[in-house]
Amino acid sequence: MPSFRVAQVAGGNDGAPPCTSRREGGQYGASVDHPERAPLQTEVEFAHGVVRWALCGADVSMSSELLNLRSSDSGKTWSVADTGFGMSPHHLGDKLHIHLMTEDVGSVHVLIPVGPVDRVYSTDDGGRTWRLTCDAIVGPKPSPC
């Protein structure tokens, strides 16, 4: 699954990703140009903090988009792209399980019981592109995802 348009934005204090905190929740209008309206889902640092990777958005109360953020200058600037997937806003039972294992390899497990959808998306290029690697229907038997 190809990623979409990319925007360059300034980093937060101490190189933090330019997203709102999960405590504050998201706001309507989160986008590639406005990641500060999307709640931070996860962030990791590699190469002693020089390379940073974060995912923001996919909030059950406001925004459905999941944004991929990358920095290669210790968080001074961030490249922001829409992953092309997320979850439905207002579905309180939806869950994301995010694993960013290396500078380039990561996965996002999206579980939407109302859907009933169970999907895993993976990347091996730092989130520039994502591909659907598992797609199952939630049911009485355990999902293969």
C-alpha cells in the first residue's frame, strides 16, 4: 500500500514528534499538514536519537487517519505521511498494536470488532510504504492475525 503526500513540519520541544499527547486526545482536522491535532500513538529513537519514528492519529474520538512521522535530524524536522489506513472514529472497542522494531521495520495490528476486521500492515522502508500482510474477519475462532 503506497503512502500518500508528504509534508515537512517542525519538531516539538526536545525533538518530540509534533503530535498532541494521548491524554489531551485528538482534534478534528488532523492531517499530514496538521499532525499536532493527532494523538501520539508511539515513538521510538534509533542511532542514539538521531533517527526518530512516530505514529500519530487513529483516535477513537476524533480522527481515523494514522500518520507516519520520520526525523533524521534528532527531531528538529519531521516528514509526515498518511499511512493510508487507520480505524473508524467513534468505535470505542477499536485497538491498535504498533511495533517499530528497527529503523526500517514495523507493523501495525488494527482490530475493529464492530467491522469485524482484524488486519496487520507491515513496512520495511521506515513507513514510506505499508502493505497488508494479514486480513481476517473477527469471529468465534481465534484470528490468524
